[in-house]
Amino acid sequence: MLLFLARRAAGAVVTLVGVLALVFLLVSAAPGDPAALAAHARTGTTFVGLSPEAVADFHRRYGLDRPAAVRFGIWLVRAASFDLGRSFQDDRPVAERIRDTLPATLLLNAGALLVALCIALPCGIAAARRPGGRLDRASALVFDLLFATPSFALGLALLLVFSARLRLLPLFADPRLGLKGVVLPVVTLALASVAPLERVVRASVLEALRTASALAARARGEGQIRQVLRALRRSGVPLVALGASIVPSAVSGSILVERLFSLPGSGGLMADAVFARDYPLILGLTLLVATLVILASFLSDAAAALLDPRLRGGGAGGPG
């Protein structure tokens, strides 16, 4: 088991460095001079009018006069000591800017995952108990529509109904208002990711209820509720794997949701950093997101290996 986890950890580190290198190359090749964009972000003036001396001083101050490979290597070394550099837009430490916005993003994603599970579990179980019935067909239609609808379209619909029409919830998200201030973005992100969870729960429960052991248990008089609970325990591996796979789409979807509801989170911060060509901030946020995604995948692999020893590299009788 330890050897299995060590291999996964080494692969995660290589993946993380590869993702950071790719993002660095892409943002470095993007058009637009960070000096001019930073001047606009700081003063609101037009992009033109900066003297060559001012541009050269900006490049020298932030190391932009060095080759890209050298800049990336320096950034990696500093990031290893938790120094993510300073933002081009306001010269604040990148770690400080991320720390200010991270709680809202974590609250949004954690709340969305909890709501999605609360919807997916009962709906998937109910659909599996009577496959092909009215509830199963209706839920399949609803969840297929949710899966095909972009998160920003779901958010707009909820805003129109609950904020503009009924005036029950605020138009802009505000965590200081408690649950009322974040319920719309949380529900929006949850609805965007609930469909695959419901499908996995339904398939796992349905498969377990159709096994020979389940049929024999029913013949002995065992109730269907106990069989459903046993099926949920057996479906731990696919549910854990799917939960990890939802993390990337949830993180990317939260960018749109945060912008739509004006939630001061890391998603909106990433959008601003991209438009401003703020390399240190983009890399810092990429490091955060990639770490969360890879960590979720790593924990998924570890949980799956604990639940099913056959998934370990050396088999059930291998090392660990």
C-alpha cells in the first residue's frame, strides 16, 4: 500500500510541474505587454503613453527581461518556499491576494458538492428501485437537461426567478449575509454537477439489486432497504472516483458562477489575472487549482485502493 501511494505521489508531483510549465508557456506567448496592462489596472489610464524607460523599469523589476525558462525556474524555486511573487496589478503578494478570496471559493465548492450529494443519493436510489417507471423516466429527463445546460444559464434562470421576480434572495452573492447570501451560487454549481452523481448511484444500486445474492436475500424475506444500503457500500469506489473527477469541472464552473453572482472568490480573481497578463497571480492560482485537483485524484486513488485491494499496483498480495 505504501509503495502504491508513493508511486501516486511521485506522479502527482510530475503532473503538477507539467501543468505549471504549460500554463507558463501559454501566458508568456499571449499577446499584450504586462507593463501596459498593469498601468491600466493601477491607474485606469489608457494602454498607450508609457515611456520606454517605464516599460524597461517594469520588466526589470519583475524579471520580465530574463528568458522564459529562467523565469519559470526562479518561480518554481521560490514557490517551493511558499513565495509566489507579487501581483503586477497592485504589487501585493500573490499569496495574500489568494488568501483573501479563497474562503469564498471553498465555501461555494464544498456547499455545492454537499447539495449535489443530497439530491443525487435519494433520486438515484428512488429511480433504481423502480427502473423504467415514471419517476425513473422523469428523473432521467430532468438530469439530462441539467447536464446539458451551462452553469451560467442555470444561474441566470435562478436569478430571474428568485431575485428579479420573487425578490426572495439578493441579486449579488454576499457571504456576510450567511446562507441567504450564497444559496443561489451554491445551488447553481450543485445543479451543474448533480447529474453524473445521480446516474452512478442509480446504476450501482440497480446492479446490486439484480445480483443473484440480492434475489436470494429477497426470497429469504430481507427488505429492499437493507439491500439498497449494501449496494451503496459496494458502490464506494465508483462514487469516490466520480467525486474526484467532478472537482476540475466544479472549479472551472465556479469561475463563471462567481462572475455571474459577483462573488469575491478565486475564480473571479483568475479571470482578472488572465485579462491583465498577471503572470505571478496566474501561476499562483494555477498552482492552487492544480494542487486541489491532483489532491482529489490522489485521495480518490488511495480510497479506492483501501476499498478494493485489487486496484493496488502489486495486487492484493503485493507490497504495502
